[in-house]
Amino acid sequence: DKWAKIEESVIYSGCRIGRNAVVRRAILDKGVIVPDGVEVGTNHEHDRARGFHVENGLTVIPKNFVVPANW
């Protein structure tokens, strides 16, 4: 969506990145939804708390996952 920021990431087909969302150094498998204003890859502790795999500064989100909007 408009004003989303994606940096150094791999986004597979069927993903939706919401308005003002940030995806940084991440791999989003097919069908991942990142809601408006949500950040992925900017805080690795938050990413781990959401159950994402983080290794060497890279966040991986599994297929068809909807990232919680309250982070």
C-alpha cells in the first residue's frame, strides 16, 4: 500500500504490506499480511516474541501468517 517502506527484503507472491508499514531485512513467505503501520525487522526482540525466526539480522515470516497489529 501507499507509503509502505521495504528495505533489503524478499517478498513472495500474495503478500500484502499495509499503509505506512515497514519491512526491513526480512523474508515474507507466500500470503503474509503486514497490517497498516506495523514494523517487521526493525526490532528483533519483538520479532522473536511474535514467533518469527531471526538469524544474522534477518527476520523470516512463515507462509500465510498475519502479523499482529498491536506490536
